[in-house]
Amino acid sequence: MKIAVLSTNPDLYSTRRLVEAIKQRGHEALVIDHVKCFVMIEGGRPTLLYKGKPLDEIDAVIPRIGTSVTGFGCAVVRQFELMKVFTTVKSQAILRSRDKLRSMQVLAKSGVDIPKTVIAKNPSQVNELIHLVGGPPVIIKLLEGTQGVGVVLAETIKAAKSTIEAFYGLRANFLIQEYIAESRGADIRAFVIGNKVIAAMKRQGAEGDFRSNLHRGGEGCVIELTPEEEHTAVSAAKALGVKIAGVDMLQSARGPLVMEVNSSPGLRGIEEISGIDIASLIVAYIEDRIVTDEGDTVGV
């Protein structure tokens, strides 16, 4: 098979590992910078051009779409779908997972537990919003944030008001979320492929930082999930239609709470900490699924 990795940087760890795994399993690997693709739209003949040539004879694609180019990246993935090329994550699933508010709504509708969350446009009563999620303290998140950027812990009503006013001043879209004190600045990243968790790690935030992202100095260790945590991770990925996902959860007194489902999860941290060759498992998933692609049936 010819398998393409959609990535703007061939030197990124995740991109390199996927290319290595594709070749090791006997397939042809190709890295395509999706930002440099031309999407040709004409009746009955969807086409993608890259470096002046049509992208044809590709059997499968692995999208690694950055947050800053979600819209155009999804247009490229959608074009591949129209060309009947197998993709490890559908364009609609990427869009669902990237929209924090929409993803929370879908998860809640599907019965997946999440932290209490509230969003309002130009609310007149900030105090009421804060108390709705059990604060203070509260977590305030930009809808467009990633890797812990745009996430603020407001420990008092005054701090929350100041942050909310600042975000409104910037015309930024944000949500206010319940603070889970018992998580103690740690979360769980469960890596889901298909309907199974194949690796999991616990991430602890750096001293003095409630955010556990490894990119921000957090540390990780292997963890064995409880049956409830494993079920929650798989259910969250399924609810959003993301077949290969990094599901981030908090351990709370009332059970696991899903914070986010990442449709382009990084491989470095989870591979190095777990010792599992996740890149090869992704390629194996393509080999298993490419003949019987069940499509994307999630309609929200």
C-alpha cells in the first residue's frame, strides 16, 4: 500500500515514527504538507494537487492536522474522503474534537462524564457562572487553546472576574469549568485505537503548575487503567467518531471525567513512557480496516 502522512513538518517525532512504521511493515510512505495542497472541485471528479501533480494511487492517509490550520486541513482530508481514500480520522471527527464546546456537548449527550462546564456570551452576572460550576476556584479555557495554552486557574472570584474581563476584551471565546481539586494537578492520557486502549500514562504537572501537559514541563508514568477509566476513554473517542485518539481524563471522586479528545495525539511521550510501538499499531489498524471501512456515522 501507499500510505501518506499529512504533516507540515517531516522532522516531527510523530511524523518520523509513522513513516518508519509504514516502511517497516512493507508499505510505501509519503509525507504530504497538506497546507501546500490544491483542492480541485469540479463535478464528479474530486482532485488534489501537490507540487503540481495530482495525488492519486494513495491507499490511506494519516492526518496530523495542526490546530492553526484545522479548517483547510479538514478540507484536504474531506477531499481524500471524496476520492475514496481511507483515512484514520474523518474530517468531521477532527472538527468535532477541535471545537471544545461542541465536543463537550456531544460527550454529554452520549453519557460520557465531563467536568461541569458553562459558557455564556456577554453574561451580566459573572458570579452566577462561577457558582454554577462549584467555584471558586474555577478553570477558564480558551476554546481555541492547545497544549495548556489559554488555560487559567482562577482561585478567587476576583481573579476569575479579571480573567473573564480580559478574555472578553480580546473578544476571545472561552468556557468556565469545574476545578477538580482531588486530581492534584495530574491527568490521564489514554491512547485509543479503534475500540481499545492500547497505552495509558499519568501526567503530573510541574511544581506550582496545575496543568499536566508534558510540553509544559509535566512528567509522565505508565498507569494501568481501571475498567471504568478504560470504558470512559473508548466511549469518548467513539462519541466523537475519532478512531485514533488521545483521551485526556481527570481522576475525580465521582469517577473519570473527560477533558478532551485529541484527534492528532502526539506519539513521543506515550511511546517513550510506555515502551509500546504505537506507530506500528496505527499502521496495523489501517491494514485491518482499509478493506472494511465502516465510515463515520456520528451526525452531530
